[in-house]
Amino acid sequence: MPISLRLGGPRADPAVIDHLRAGEVVVHSPRGILIPARLLIEAIPKRPKTAPGGDGVVKALFGMDTEAAPALAADYLWPDADIRWFHLDSYVAAKVREVVADNGGFDVRVDALADLPVVAGPLATDTAGPYDVIALPFPRTSESLLMIDLIEAAHDALRVGGKFVAATDGNGHALCRALEKVFGKVIPGPPARRGASFFAERRKAAPALKNRAHVLSPEVMPAGAPDGSPPVTMQIETRPGTFSHGSLDRGTRAMLEWYVPRGEKILDLGAGCGAIGIYAALRDPKAKVTLVESNVRAAECAVRNVARNGVNVDAGQAFVPGSSLFPAVNGDASGEDEDDGDETGGRDRGHERRGGRRARDEHHPVGRRPEERLVGDTREAQPRPAAAPAVERRADDGLPPIRGTFSSPEPVAAPVTVRSNVVGTRAGTFDRVLANPPYFGDLRIARAFCVTGFDALRPGGSIALVVRRGPAANAHTEVLTGVFGRVTTFDAGDYAILTAIR
């Protein structure tokens, strides 16, 4: 009896049907299953071996995809197995929980984690393993350092003799080389028309995972500072898988050089490793700053950076991985039930399709209009409709808090709170929202930032977005105008600062 999986959420139109494992697994989805996920389902063994002398229960780890189809298929194929799925982003994890619940009858643990659950070695993070099988996708757009970081962590999370299954929608050369560096021997998976999969086995007890955290020391000259004034210096830790790992993003620097403190209650939305919010706290001890970031790895870096820069985490409001960044203020701002994030991994065209819809190009969501120079102008449009997008307040999902709290024994700047969502923050109480939004997601994420920022602000409060000049700035101006009704644009070199007042 084949198992039927439904992806995309309860409101999605399952227009595409994929038949996998000789018809044993049937997947219904809006636009077809992603190629890496397809290959993982085809490649995972019929029945994995367990540790000699153990309890005979297969322990398997999946994750880093956006729909959990391989994990659900494994739960069907291995009915007595202990299946765990993870992602670095709590927003994606929340979506996957909905997919698991929508399918019903599956026993898959879903977690938002900063790291794979490594159980031994100097970088151990968990006690749930070791695992018999780990299966992860690596889209061709994957960050190379994150890929090797995940492969090394997977090696260390496996028991000796445990199997690693990896798949990509690319030609597989880079993935194969990375696997060989960590595991040694690599075996190609079943042949595929597009993409490639591989098998590897942990053969050595010695850990492979390296610490790739990088601490930056950026210096920023405050806006309007008199000649001869010293720059503001920060210490910012970044890691593979966090935004702008190993450097201070130029857009972030443009925002910092533009920013003028006013002793306000500030929300750094999509804070990453915390540079903008920490800078605001260092500039003005009277400010009260909240950092919100859905990427758990980045949020952990932000907590450490708060301590590293002598800024206090408000006691009792330590970072707790939550359900998502956006649905916490009043509505499902994510738009249609489509894939979010940059793990697009291509889609196989060899499937049944109804309706003939084409996937949107998420890498170039704003088109290629000629570049325009934006100089301190003000654009007006129709006011935001009174019926704002509905927001549904969600409770925290009960995920475990980060172990330990981080605070400076001698605080020198404003108190800072770090969160993975805006649950627990009161709507309409912030004076200022600062954000360096991502550009992917067909502007759904940009709209979510704007709607969340609007709801978080008090009347008269302002939002500021930093966006690269040209098509991206034009598109974000349209989105921001649609939410706030009036946008003022400031030139910041290659970037534009878009501001609006509630």
C-alpha cells in the first residue's frame, strides 16, 4: 500500500503528483517536490542497520529542507524508527510542523537548532544521538562553508558505522569532493536524470567538525560626529549559515553610518548576528533595544555578541527558539503557500502536472529594470487600508531555551533583548524599527517585514529599511508605500535607506 504525502500546507493546491520508490511513495504538492528531496527519498535504504548490541531502534536525522518529505517517507518506511528533523531557521521549522500535522499519523520530531545534534567531541551540542542514518539536501545554491560545516557535523553526529546520505540538484562534483574530505570513501547513489546523491559511512571515531566562528571588529564613524571623533568599535561573531559570514555586510554598514540615536525603544527586525541593534545600544544608553531573528544559529551569535559588547540581556527575557519571525504580531504575512528561503534546489520536470503553473524566479524577484539613483526624495501613495492583513498571535512552541544567560558584569550600554520572534513583545509599543531585509522570496518576506514593523510601531513611530539602490530599492519602496502610505528615501552610496512613519 503506497503512502501519500501532501506538501505545501492545508490551503495549498496539490497540482503536481510525484511517484517515488517505484510508486511506494506518492507526493502531492503545489509545484513538484524539490530535486534534492526527491533524490533522498529514492536513496534512503529500505531498512537501515542499527548499532550492534543496541535496542534495534533506528535513529535517523533529516532536515535542512523546507517540506520534510524525506523524513515523512522514512517514518513510513521505518515504522519503528526514531525520526528527527531540524532546520537552522525557526520559521521553516514552524512550516514543517504544519506539514507534519497536515499529513497526520506521522511521528517526526521537528526542531529548530543552531547545530546538528553532535554528541561527542569539543563541539558537542546534544545527547540525543548518535544516529544510524543522517540524510541532508545540498541545493546547488548552498553556501560552500555551510555545506562543509554541515557535513562535518553530520559525521560527528553519526555512530561509527552510521550512514550519511546527501543529495543535490547540481552536478554533484563539489558535494562529492566535500564528502571525500570528511568521510574518505564516497559511493554514488542511484542514477538520476537531474542532480546526484551519495552515500558515505563514518569509519573513524575522531571528530571532524571544526569551529568556523569568526569574530569581526568593525569600526563605524557615527553620523554627524565632529572631526576627530573616534569610531564606534564592535565585536561581532558570525558563523557559516548566518548572514554575511566573515564580514560586515555593506548594507548593514550603510545603515549604521546613517543611524542617529534618539533615546528610543528600538526593534531590530531580522537582526542576524545583531550588528544593527547592538550598535544602536552602544550609541545611546537610554535606548531599549530588542533583536528579533528567526535563524537560531544567528540568534545564538547575537546573544554572545550582546555579552561581548558589554550590553545586557534583559533578565527573564533570554532568547528562546520560537515558532516563527512573522506570524507573531497579527497575521499570516507569508503570503501564498510557496517555498520560502534560498534553498530552492531545482524542481524535476518529470512529473504529472495539473494547471501548468510555472515556478517564480526567486533569485531575481524584482526583475531587471534599469538602475535608478535615489536621492532623499519622498514618495506618496494611497494610505494603508484600514483593514490591515490579519495577524494571528501564536504561542511559543516550547522549544528548549539556549543554555545559560549572557550579560556583561559592567553594562556600558542600553539593555538588549534577543528573540527569535516577536511573541511576548507588545504591538504598537516601539518607537523605531530598523531592518536589513533579505531580497529573496518574491518580496513576500519584504512585505512581512513591513507589516510586522507597522504593527510593532506606536503611532508616530518610524521604520527604516536599508536596500541596494536600483530595482531592489524600487520594489521595496512599492511594498513599504503599500503598507505605510508615505516613504522617504535617503541616499547611502550604493544603498538606499527607506523610511516611513506610522
